[in-house]
Amino acid sequence: MDRLDVRPLESPFNPEAVKEALLQGRELLHRRYGKNRNGAASLLRRHSRLVDGILRHVWRETGMPDSIALVAVGGYGREQLFPHSDVDLLVLLSTEGSGANTVAGGNEARLEQWVGLLWDIGLEVGHSVRTIPECVEEAAKDITVQTSLLEARQLAGRRQLFKELSRSMQALLAPRTFFTDKQLEQRQRHRRYQDATYKLEPNIKESPGGLRDLQNILWVSRAAKSGNSWKDLAKGGFITPREARLAQRNESILQDLRIRLHYLAGRREDRLLFDYQTPLADELGITGKPPRRAGEMLMQRYYRAAKSVTQINTILLLTLRAEIFPDQVAAPVIINERFQKRGEWLEVRDESVFSQYPGAILESVLLLQQHPDLMGRSAATLRAMWRAAPLVNAAFRRDPRHCALFMEILRQPRRLTRELRLMNRFGILGRYIPAFGRIVGQMQHDLFHVYTVDEHILMVVRNLRQFMAPEFAHENPLCSRLIRDFERPEVLYLAGLFHDIAKGRQGDHSKLGKVDAVRFCKRHEMSPEDTELVAWLVENHLLMSATAQKKDISDVNVVGDFARRMENERRLIALYLLTVADIRGTSPKVWNAWKSRLLENLFRRAQRHLCGEITDAGGTLESRKQQIRELLQLDDIDNTSAGTHERFWSALDPAYLLAHDPQEVAWHTHHLSGQMKTAMPVVKARTAPSGTGVEVLVYTADQKDLFARICDFFDRIDYNIVQAKIHTTLHGYALDSFLVLDPFDVSQPPRDEFNFLEHELSRQLEQQAPLEPPLSGRLSRHLKHFPITPEVNVQPDEKGMCHVLSIVAGDQPGLLSRIAQVLVHFEVNVRSARINTLGGRVEDTFLVTGNVLNESRTVIRLETKLIKVLETSCETDMESADSLSSGRAVDAT
């Protein structure tokens, strides 16, 4: 079959022949598209017409009644049927005659058979069966139904019925309501995607800057009778010829990517997942330029198109709004010689304002911040600003007036994030801060950032701003309280803007970013004190996170060292605020209540240290005991158990009391002080005090493989250990506590779950069965395509009493069990563990002891064995990833 033709399908009706005709037609389209690079619009139209022919043939040959009509709706209705998209159909019923409301008077069984037949021949159909009044009723209730019917196209059946539907839909269509509903729908869709154009795995159809944003313009334009195409809009003066060409080109780029993505995945897939980025780049002939991979070059092309789509969408919806709501175009009110406000919109008084005085670009930002009654810029103003963006050059940046304007923008109490994002979208922010311009659209392959560098930076600034907003105070009350009292918060926003600005350059991005920050601060005549703070924050922005997640912050020496690096409380507060905003800006999944509690604990302890409240371990120990006694008295009013409690503590060394929170020690004491020499393992579970996760206490006679057994237990029930504290009493018992997160991320697990953990873990420890091999499983998609080379390092701790084992690796099933079993083999004991999972990356820190750690040769053997174990588990999955990346066939159905 060398051309798309369904005429050879003859009577009698043969479903297999129809199925083969559809299959061959689709294969021909795929072959032609891949070989000749036919235009995307042509492929979509030809695919739609191939399916048209198949549907008409089946409709006719199965004897569907003449009283009903078959209608194409949605994307299929506008003849944009992607290779694996659903075929959206409406079976339109007549209300004439008896039984009208029971599916055309008895045709229900026939329709069901017909739909089943369509699936059998290979059409994935989404269908509805309605009368015209039902269509009108549904469309009035649901804007998506109304939009779908707006592009309806008759395929077969009664033509008059379809004409009546068209007339009814036109009568229902109210341009003002339609515009308002579509704008709300777009805002909600953007919010679902975190308002981020530059996500690392964007949805080509739905993400901000995707195909849906272009379709939205044409839907609104059609409703307003302003045109059905980019050519129509240009003819009507709603869009410039340049913008029309830009819209068509970007639409073609996005359609091409979506078509190829469907073909590559072998199914309906609209997300540009890491799995497909490199194969798509190869198919398009895009080659990498080290250090950037071909997939990154492809994504840069996508981001440019998405950015342009966002610009066009913003300008055109404003233009169409003025057309649809002409009575809302108010008389101008002059603000100054350059600007006026017209209703809710800021407007240039002359479109040449920006070219004559480029500083008006920044002035427009400040005016919008200072006038809460203004919603934004008018379409003409945005257009003029877009054209003037290249005027933001070196001379512009050196002008003291512009520097003063930018600093004033940062000091405003409202609308900062929105304006920074708009400045980024229209290419102004990257021109004003050239270092920022270099990271626009730059991908990050550290497996925990889900945004490009520039999008992440703006997320961090947004988070800092949200700390200021009363409506977000419940999310982090401490941050909200601290930032309200923080003088000159613009230093925080600048630290946020510069903290990752040197990502992708050769060298330490924190140190390089500090140089950029200092240069910026000096040019903007910031005080030496504020310049120093911004520079210090940029250079040290990872310090608090690393300390909290990798070190024992119950150790007064660790806290003391950290506090000394802060030097003063203002630095500590600034770093804490920046750290919380930074972690929350990496990915919605990385931040959790445990990390929140960890950072808050470090902050409060360092704050007390800076205020002179923490002196030495002895004083801290006595105050800690007193806190525990007070907590225990709440459960023991008569104080009859006080002696038992003290005897229990005497079996523990001071390090235990200092390493655990007073509430935790009180909980341990309550359950264990009466059974210090129990022959049976004691396991207790409760909701963690932080509110997230489960705290598990294990008390049993010590054994060398205990930690490995407990890790294996949690691995097999799919719980993640995030913290472990291992202690051995003076009479040879293990007192271990674990903080674990359940697989369903339930903040308040039911009591049944605690019973299960207590019973099952206790039973397994009692049985003493041989250790099973660690679990294995598939790696995440991210890790397959951006593997992490395992890093293992063993070093003496600062006191010289223990060793610190640091491991960086890709997250994988059974990882902790694998590590624990290697440590058992080498007779290395774990004293404490910090398990830090950042997306697909783990950064685990263990405090360990053992005679072998004093022998350099054995340490090297231990490190080598750990690396080998971590690498071996990845090999099978890496091979499958290589298969996909090399373009070999993959069954993705």
C-alpha cells in the first residue's frame, strides 16, 4: 500500500481487512514522516483523513441508522490527530420519534457493537452518545465539552442533525463567558505544572508554553469571531506578521516533537521524559557539544519554543480581551510623562517610550509593584517591551539610574516574583544579569532538581517571598516569623538569585557565584555589610543542609563548630531562610517534615550557642536529664518509678542522653526501664514527633549483624530509613532507634501499622534466620539516563574515636541492606546513620567503629568492595537504558 486509500475495502464487510488497511496506512504515514521530514501539520491532517475514511466505511457497512450522525470532536475534529491520540467521537441522536431518550429508540446494542468493533480494528475511541439538548446542557456546564464541540466536524449520518448542533452551539457561545472560563482553565492548568515553563521533563501538550497555550488563543479567537488561524489573526491586525510566523514555527516545532514522541514510545506519551530525550535528539540529527549532551541541546530547542509560546499567549490573550470587552477599555489616567493607566492595565503613552528611554522597562516593573489596582501591562506595552529587550546592554547595566531602579524593585513588598518571572520570560532579566542569562534553560542532572537552573532560582526567590505572606505562614511558622523581623530582606533575594548562578561552569559554583554576586552588589552601591552577607550566603548556601543531614547535630561540638562559622545571629537567620527556600525549590518531593525538623533543630541549637546558652557537655547533660525527668513525671504522678529510671540511665553512657531528644529518651525509658535484661527483643513504634514518619525502637541482646537485619526488614516492606541511632548499653544490649518513612507517605499511620512493625520485626529478630541476599529491582528512569558514579570515603572523625563513612550513589532497591551486609563482612559496627535521599540520589553518612578501620589496606578493600557492590546492582538496568538511547526498538506498550 503506497498511498493512503481505503477504497479497496469491499463488501461484504471484513473487519480484518479494515484493520489491515488502517495498520498499513499508519505505517505508511510513519515511514514517510521519518524519511521525508514531511510537515507536522500535513501528517496530522493526513492521519485524520485516513481515520475519517475508515470510520465512514465501518459506519456504512455496519448499517448504522440514517437518523443519527457521527461527529469528530476535539483534536480529531480540528484534523490534528496525533499518532497515538484517542479518536474523540460524538454520536449525535435525534429527538424526533418515539424512544428518543433511550439511544435512538432501541439502537443501544447496535452502537455498543459498533464501538467494540472500532476497538477491534485498532482505533482507540473516546466517545459520547447525546442528543442536541444534552450536548447544549453539558456544554453549558463544562467548558471542556463546549471547547470540544466548538471544533466539531461531521463524518457520517444525518447532515441536518449536525447543522442543528452547530447552530445550537453558536447560540450558546457567549464570548465573554468563554474567554473568562478559558483563562481560568489555563491558570489552573499552569498551576498544576507549578507555573514552570522549564521543567526537566515537560509535558509538550499541557505544560506552560506547550501546545495547549497556542490552542487556547485560537479557541478564544474563534469564539470572538476574530479568526480561526494565525493568518486570520494577522489579517485582522490582532497579531503582527512576525508574531504570526513565530506562532506557526513554534507550533510546528512542538507538534513535530509530540509526533516523534508518540512514535518513539509506541503509545500516547506527551511528556518529554529523560528516556526519550537522547533518542529524539538522535532522530532529529542533533549532536552534543561537550560538555552538553545531545538531549540537552534538544531540550534547549524545546525551551526556546515554549518561552516564545508563553510570550505570544500573554500578548494575544490581552489583545483579544480588549476586543471581547470593549466597554471595559477605560479612559486613560496619566501616571507620568511615560506611562498611563487604562482601567486595570499599565500602558505606555507612546510605543517609542522604551526605545527613547530604555530605563522605562524597569520603571514599568516598579509602577506595577506600587499600584495594587493594576493587573499588568497592556498588550501594546508588552509588545513594545519585548521589542526593546536588546536595549538592555552593558551601557544600560552601568547606568546608576537603572541600578537604583532595580534595587528599588527588590525592596518592594509585593509582586516581585511575578515581575522577575516576566522579565525572564521576555529576555530582560538575563540581559540585566548576564550570568543569569547563561543559565536560562540549563538542565540539571543531579536527580533531585526537577527544574532548569533559572526556574529553580526563581522558585527559591518565590519561596522567600512566601515566607513574608500571612496566607503561607502555616507552612513554616518559624521562617515566617524570622523574615518579618529581618532588616533589608533584599539581601536574601539577591542571595537567592546568585546562589546557583554559576552552575555548569568549570569549578565550584558557590565560589564562582560569590564573585558574580560581589560584582553585582558593588555596581549597585550596596553597603559593605550587605555585600559581605550576600557573598557569604552564596558561598555557603550548602553549609546548613550538609551539616544537618550529614552530621550528628546532637553533638555540642558539631553545633559549636557550625555556630562559629555563622559568627552572628543575622547570618544564621539568613542562611536558615535561604536553605529552607532552596530545598523547597528543588522538587515538591524532596522537602518533608523530617528535613524541616532537622534544620529547625540545628537552627535553634546554633542560635542558643551564639547567645551563650550552650557551654559544655556536662552542663548540657544535667539539663537534659532534668527535662527527661519532667517528661516522665507526666506519666508517673506518684514518682514511684524514679529509681528504676535512674538505674536504667546508669547502664547508658552520657553519649546516649546527648544524642537523643529528651522526648525520645523519655519514651525509651518508659518502655525499657522495667525490662533491662529481657531475653526477648523489644520493638516499639510510634508517630515521629516531627509529624512525619514512624519512630521505631529496637532493644535486644547485641549481635554483630543486627543493623543489617533491621535494614533488610525495612527494605522488604518498602519503608525508607532516614535516620538511625545505634547504641550499646554497658551490659551488652543494643538500644537502636530508627526514623522510617512508609511507602504511602501517610503522615499519621494507623495503630495497626505500628502493631505490624512491632510484631514482625520482633519475630524476625527472634528467629535469627540466616541473612537473605539484599533485594534488587529496577532503577528509576532518571538514574538510568544520568547515572551517578558511586563515591565511598572513610575518614577518622574530628575526635579520633570513630570513623565517618560517606557514600554517594544512585538510589536503588536494597541499597542500605547491601551496604550493611558489606559492613558486617568487614566487622565494622555502625554507631549512627544519616540516610539522605534527594530524588534519585543518596548521600548517606555513617559513624562507624572497628579495628579494621585502623589499617589502611583494609580500609581500601572496604571502600573498593562497597563501590563494586553499588556498581554491580546497576548493570542490568544500565544496559536496557543504553538500548533505548541507541535507538534500538523498545516495546513501550
